[in-house]
Amino acid sequence: MNRRRLLLASLAGAIAMLVAAALAAPLAAGAQQAGKVRRIGLLWDSPTVFPDEIEAFRQGLRELGYVEGRNIVIEYRWAEAKPERMRQRSSQAPARAGS
């Protein structure tokens, strides 16, 4: 695995873990409101890179009680092996969070 790909995979993994931790907090505290749909962004290199990890992320969300299309919406953003796209897509995420 080349260095850039390893860096992108590490970054994506870290982002996925942070998102999962943030989503787990309301469930652990019993604070999830019925009917409220959570929205998260998943920034990844490509859907074809590490597909097992993407599915593991979804499975982890399901284990926490989040079901895609029911109480969670996942917005996928793909960088397509271009570091500049990763930076661009990551800077767009906070802007979308307020909307």
C-alpha cells in the first residue's frame, strides 16, 4: 500500500470512529429523541477502496440502533484518490452541518 493511500485510509478511519463515537453518546445517555433523523457525512477515498470497512461502519451504527434511511442519513463524499478533493470535501462538511 503506498503512503498516500495509507494516509487516506487512516484519515477516513479516524473520521469514521469520531462520527460513530459522536452518534453513540446520545444512545448511551438515553437522549435520542423519537423520530429525530441524524445526518452524518462519510468522507472516504472511493466506494471501491476498503468496502469491508465501510460496511463495518454501517454495521457498527446498526448495533448502536441507527438504521440508514430510518433514523440516520449518511451522506457519502468520495475523494477518488485525489488529496485535494479530500481537503475540499472536508471543508464543505461543516458548512452543510448547519443546514
